[in-house]
Amino acid sequence: MQVKTKGIVISETNYSETSKILNILTEDYGLIGVIAKGSRNMKNKLRGVSNKMNYCEYTISYKEKGLSTLIEGSTLNSFKNIYLDMRKAFYSFFLMDLFSQVLKENNNKKLFSLLENSLIKINDGLNEKLICVIVEIKLLEYLGVSLNMECCNICGRDDEFLTVSINDGGIICKNCYHDGYVFNDKTLKLFLLLAKIDLFKIKKLELTDDNAFNEIDKFLDEYYNFYTGIYLNKKDKLEMFR
Ligand SMILES: [Zn+2]
């Protein structure tokens, strides 16, 4: 069946002398495996649309089981600003890898628009570090271990918040606090804001407090480590950009 769908190449593997096998996260079919025949040849029409992070409208000979075949692609956004900025590029590639891991657990079609929007926002100049953290929080829902930031995870009240707890799975109030790290007010406020933000609607996003951000970032590393077995490896790679 020949189909047209928006898609983003999540990963690529060389196949034979001239081809590649791509994992494309598509808007209509979730993550699919696609062979891009001849795409490593200089003159092949698939060459420019079969690389990691290519975002295109793809025409695919689609098979529900087994490998589909890429027929053609037309670029929707070349993410020029991302490629011109090493830091943006690093964070964007980090997101690609994170999505690739999450998709192994949950091939949900909604993940397409989440990734699509994140990359567009980063390309449009929104702070890439904040976008990554917002996405990390959001992806926990798809991993079945949501971080509850709406009400105290122990008693259910929605005020007098004190801190966020890994063991309790989210925010807890002053009365229920038993042990563990306590965030200062600024950090907690930023954390609540980032957990609530609708990525699809934000137009402006600036990072004003690095310390607060780093604390949240670290917390999420530990949370992922504790509940998901996914290692958020951006710290090692990105140390030089901090
Ligand atoms: Zn409570």
C-alpha cells in the first residue's frame, strides 16, 4: 500500500553497499522500519531525505509487518538553525535518542507531534535546555511512570507544596514530607511551571535561573534512572556547553 505521511528519521543504519534502513517516526503509523534503497549513492534522490533528523513528507510503500520501502520524501523543515548551532544540534540529537528509547516501550502516534514540535521550537530559537526538560517530563507519561505535579502524592492536597520526591512519584506537601532532598522555592516554582507548560502553545521561553534548572535536570536524571532504566546521557556529552 502506497501512503503519504509526515515523518522524522529517528535513526539510520547502513545496509548493503548503497542503502540504508531507517526508523521513521511517522504521524500516521507510529515508528516504522523503512529501507531507503540506493540512498547512499551521491546522485540518488533519497540521499537528502534519509538522514537522522530529516523531517519530510514521505511517500512509502507501507507494510504493516516487516520493512516498508521509501519511495520519496519532500523536506518540510530543514532545521537550519539547529545545524548552525552546535548546542542546539546536541540537544536535538539527544532528543532523537531519547525518543528512540521511549518508542521501544510505547509506539504511540502522539509521540510524533511531540518530537515534531520540540524540534520546531528549538529551531525557532526557544531555549533548547528547557525544551528538553519539558519533553523529559512529558515522556514519563508514555513510559507509565508519570510525575504527578498536580497534587500531593501522599495526601492529595493541592497547596502547601514543599518539594518533589522520587520515591513518592512527584510533588509532596509540607505535612507529608518525610525525608529526602528539599528544593528551594525558586526551583520548585520553575519545576511546577515546566511540568504544566503546553509545549504546543509556548511562543517564548527563557532560562533565567541556571541553578534551579540544573537541580531539576539532575532530579529528572535520577527519576529516569530509578523508574525507567533509560539513561539520560546528555550530561556527559554536553558538559562543555554548560
Ligand atoms: Zn500531603
